[in-house]
Amino acid sequence: MNNKRFYRTAFWAMVQRDLLAQWRDKWEFVFRVVMLPTVLIIVYGYILPTIGLLPKDFPTQMFAGMIGMSILITGIHGTAIPFTMDFNNMHEIEDRLQAPVPANLIAFAKMTVGIIEAFIGGLLVLPVSAIFMGRGLQFTLTPLSILKLIPVLILIALASATLGLLVGTIVKPMQIAAMFPGFLMPVVFTGAIFFNWFSLARVPVFQILVLVNPLVYANEALRYVLTPQIHSMPIFFSTLGLIVSIVLMGTFGFRRFHRMATGQSGK
């Protein structure tokens, strides 16, 4: 029981320390999180529908995608970058690995910070969407839909953190600049942000290929809950896809973390 209390205290101490470090750079965080969604919302959610190049209901189509994208990218960044920097540059994690706590606890603490940042990233998109999409935005938010929304948001945040763990144990500091165009942009533009998964039936090969992207399941689940008038993947399959993604990414991510942690602690 004492060990559990000690581990819990150590866990929250690590989380609070990392959150405090992030708070010092809060405006950089807000800029990083809001910039891409804001540009996409202004262009695709306001300008193009206004000048008639996209249908008037397109903002509703992309609304769930903006939230899902913001949560996933923010969670990946908030988990992957600290892992990359700690293991390769700052070596701060070496001190934590010397502490009498399980290595998994250290990884979970880093992931928890990423999850918290992911939720904040999703919330920041809401006022931007309301301002620029305006009357073109139609979504459902009832007590029942909120009950459905909460577990979906938790699953998306977990998926973002596990993917961040995996990426953070693979990417080296000198590769961070290439991570956005080489990894995040393909995830974003194949993630069912501007289209629903069923609309890809005309390109069946692509419809199957995008199923490896966890953002597809995230956006389809959000679309099912927030915009039920749009044909989306059944909630059972989208949540199952998120769960499978979390298990697979988490398994490989923790394996890599243990391998790297053993190498660091053995120095």
C-alpha cells in the first residue's frame, strides 16, 4: 500500500513538473496548436464556401475533423517531442530512470501530459470554428451526445499519446523538422477530415488504405456523435479501430521505450 502511495505521489509530481514547464511556454503552445486548424477553418470552412467553390454545408462536414485533428496532433507533439529531447539531447529522463519507480510509470507520466495537452488542443478549436464557420456550422450537442462524446474523446487522447510514445522513441532530434511534412501531413490529409469514410467508396483502394490511420477512426467517431446527419462509420467500428490502434501503438511504443530506458539506465 505504501508503494502504491509512493508511486502515485511520484507520478503526479512528474506530471506537475512537466505541466509547469509547458506553462512557461504557454503562448508558444497556443500558437502551435491553433495555427493549422485556424488556417484550414478560414480557407475551407469560410472562404471557399462563401465564394461558392465548396458547398454551404462543408463546414459541418469538416467540423468533427478539425477537432479530431487538433486532439491527435497536439497529443502526438506533446508526447513525442519530450521523449525525443529527453532521450537524445537533454538526458533529463536518466534522472527519472534512476528513481525507485517502474519505468512504465515514467512513460505514463509523459503520456498523461500529452493527453492533457490533447484535450486543450481540441477545446481551442471550438471558438475558432464558431467564429469563422458561423451559421454554416450545424452540429448536435445534447446530454445523450455528451455522454457518447466523453469516451470518444478519451480514446482519441489515448491514441494520440500512444502514437506520440511510438514516434518519440523513433524520431531523433535532427529529424523533428521533417516530422511534420513527412509524417503528420500524410496523417492529416488521409484522416477523413474533409470527407467521410463512406464517400471514398469510389476509390476503394484508398478507402482501404486509410484504415491504417487512427485519425480516420477518431474523426468518424466524432462525426457520428456531433453531426449524425452525415453518413459516418458505425460507432462500434470507429471505437474498435481506436482501441486496436491504441493497443498496437502502445505495445510497440512501450517495447521501444523499455529498450531505450534499459540502455539509458545501464550507462
